[in-house]
Amino acid sequence: MNKAVFIDKDGTLIKDVPYNADPHKVVLEPGAGVALAALQAAGFMLIMVTNQSGVAHGYFQEEDLLPVFDRIQELLGEAGVQLDAVYYCPHHPAGKTERYRQSCICRKPRPGMLLHAARDHHLHLHQSWMIGDILHDMEAGNRVGCRTILIDNGHETQWDFNAFNTPDFRVPSLTAAADTILESAQNKAYGNFL
Ligand SMILES: [Mg+2]
Ligand SMILES: [Zn+2]
């Protein structure tokens, strides 16, 4: 069994540019490369999970996402790290195109992408983590037994708490999120289970 860190894309791994499909506008969050490299070195698979309803809304095509994902890998490569997998949800219940107009199980806060990843990569979800910048990310992670870290960077504005979306940790940055995971892994090594 493997363990993973699930990472939201917009506002978590890269700067949030709403509905962006231009690879030139991709900018990593500060410290992203170093943070992810440290997590990978500690044995975590790195899996990006992202809602891309711009496809359903007709703002861009599904294949337009690939150059954006490639650019993220290119930028991470400069820090010597690569994502192991990327999952995206192109759907939206109010989408313009019938093909993508659905109330799917993959759009966060639903956990479908995490479940697909767990199946594809033999993940132990209780040893895995979800990092995101809004409560929907927390809910997707919590619903499948991951530990969850909210990057409290002002992107969540609703704070609409329910039984599933309370993060286990709230931190100011991706760097701090990685530190939290690595500390926890270290505590575990000394038998101090969280
Ligand atoms: Mg986000
Ligand atoms: Zn979906």
C-alpha cells in the first residue's frame, strides 16, 4: 500500500487565476517545489486533484488542460520533483454542454477523485493527506479518511462548516502544510500516533 498527499491546484499549488487555460500564467505558490520534494522524499505520492468546471461551462476544452498540467510539472521539475498523478473533474451540474452537465461524484466536495486515485495507486487513505485552500477540499479529504490541512490564505470566504469539512490543521502556507505532515510522520516513527 502507498500513501499520498492530495494537493488542490488553484490557490494551493499554484496562484489562483480563475478559469485559466494559459500555461504562461501558471505561477507556483512560494516554496511549492521544496515542499513537495520533501514530501516525496518522505515517501508520499504527490497527487493533484482539481475541479475544472471551466470545461463544463464551455470556457475551454478538456485537452486545453494538458498544457497547463505540463507547465506545472515543468516548474516543479526545476525543484527536482514531479507530481505522480493528476485527477481533474470537468463537470458541473449547471454546465453548458450536456456531456459535462452532471452532478458527478468527482467534483469536490465529493471525494470521487480521491477514491479513483486510491484504486489506481493502491493508496492507504488513512495514511494520506489532503491539502487545499477551501473547505470543499477539506470535505473531500475527510469523507475518505484522509487527514486534512487548510491553507488559510483568504481564499475561503464562506466558512460554511458542516459535519465533514473541518480541517485537522490550519496553516498559513504550503510550506507549513508540508512541515505539518513531515512532523506527524516523524512523531509516528517514535510511536506517538496522532
Ligand atoms: Mg483551490
Ligand atoms: Zn466530476
